[in-house]
Amino acid sequence: DNNSKLTDETTVDGDTPVTIKYFRPSSNLNIYKNKKITDYFICSSYRSFLIGNQLLDYTSVEMLKKTLYFGARYIELEIFDKEPVNDTEAIVSAAFENTNYKTTLNYSSVTECIRAISKFGFAENYLDNYNDPLFLFLNIKTDNFITQDKIYSDINKYLSIYLLPEKYNYKNYNLCNATLCDLKRKCVILSNGRFK
């Protein structure tokens, strides 16, 4: 199908012409369509919720939106208990490595963060790369099962339509074997060992 592959010749500063090939997403000729996810570099963001500095700074859900807008498809959230009691809110903050000593001047609600990721992470009118998979790493820094259950509820409430089918569960499937098409418009949730 000649309409499946488009070519465009362009010159850069009068140099030799460069040929650029574009493939329609539905085209079987698209050489990128069935490549494994491990063949790609993924635009990533560490502590996306901070507004500027890594220490003694403010958190903001708006920064998550901006990070997504500028193309990041890997987001990390550090999750803590708001208070050292059983029934508390799950919050996003930052801490020194391997500690629970928070180093931010405020915190953001995990619910608000996940809601924003759901609303803007796959929005056609907001992003150019809305079809790309979104990797969400939950760095859970609490052993409180009540807090973990709340995180689970938020994920089910706001991200369930973007979650992978159960066959992609870490026990059953090596995600490295997935193609970009397998993960199209999906949210892949990764976590540290405290998720159990």
C-alpha cells in the first residue's frame, strides 16, 4: 500500500537532502510497530512532583501535568503515610534515601496525583505522545496495609481503563517481551518490594 509509507525530502542549511520516512500507525510496513519495548529509550522524570529543588522544596500536582506535557512517559511517586497512625492518608513527598524523613515543605495527595495522571496522561488534546505507554513507578515507603489499600483503590478508580490485562502480571509475563503496540495507551505500574 503506497499510502502506508510517506517520504519527505528536506534539506538542512543547504546541505545534502535528508529523506525522512513516516509510517501510518495502522500500516503493516511500519518497521517500529512490533519492536520490543526494550528497543526504545523512554523519556523519564525523577521526583516530577517537586517544583524545582530536590531538598526543602514544595510538591505540586501541576508539576506532574507539566512533566507529562513535555513528554515524560516514566513517572516516579514517593509515597508515605501522612501521619504515623493506622488509618491515614497516602501522600506524595520526598525523603532521604532509605529513610522516612520527609524533605519537602508540603505534600500532595496520592489521590490527586493519580487523578491528574489519569486525566492528562492519555489526553489527545493535551499531549503529542498520548498513545505511548506510561510507566508509573510507586516508591512505596510505608508498610501500612490500610494506606496501601487506599493506593490500590485510587489506581482502580482512576486508572483501571488504562491498566494492562492480567496476563501481563509480573508473575506470569516478562514485560521485556512486550511490543510497543502491546502497551499502546496503557499504564504500566511498577513498584518497590513493599507492594505485597
